[in-house]
Amino acid sequence: MGALAGRDTMVEFAIAPETALVGSLVWKTLGMMRSKSLSDKWETFDTTADDSPDFTKTSQVSFKMVSFSGDGVTYTEDSYNQDEFSSAVCSIPLIKANAAKVWLRISKANKVRTGPFIVTEWSEEDPYDGACTWSISAESNGAVTVTLI
């Protein structure tokens, strides 16, 4: 059994609303990333009542949120698709309801996560004495599927 290296995790995007069909999407790599973080969080609601067993709280799940964040080094080459991505998520499109909407596909050696996201933040850092970098935060905007490979 081998360990996985984060550098082997690939992040791809497609600029499309959540209603797009996965098979119709054109995927592009979001290149020169350093870190990638993905988390699933279930919201819960309290179902405790005066007759709950053994005076123990009980809960039910309601909705799931998948969050993605990452960062990278800024490169000017088109092959890394950074300018295309930032332009798409930082501009207001003709159909305003599609603002900041992308599909993400995050692949590693043993699984692929695919789904629609809303980019909640795009940040750029330009220090005078270091590399220019960028970071992204996004939240799911529909079902994110997990495919084991």
C-alpha cells in the first residue's frame, strides 16, 4: 500500500451552470497549484425530546456541503488556465444567475470528485520580494459525486 502525494491530485474546471450535463463539459486543468483541500460537512438538526433514550441528544442530518479550497503560483502561460478561470469567476456574466459558477473535477489515484460549485473567493497576492500567488474557495451548488477508480 502506497501513500499518496498531494502534487498528484489534479484539479480541473469547466465554466458552466449547475444545470449542465457532465458529458457536455469541456474540462481544463487549473495548473500550478500547491495545496488542495476538500471537505464534506453535514448540517444536522436536533431531534431531542423529553422522552429521548437515556437523556441523550439525538439528531438527524439535513443537507451536505462540499467545500474546496486551494492555492497556486501565478503563471502567465495559457496552458495553466489561471487567467481564464479568474476571468470567468470574477466577471459578471450576461446571465447573472450564472455568476461564479463552475464545475470542478478533483482527481487522485483512487477516486474522482465531480460536481457544480460556486466560487466564493478568488484572491491574489503580489509580494514585492516573492512569487505572485492566488487562492480559491468554493462551495458545492448541487450533487458532488465520488467515483472510485
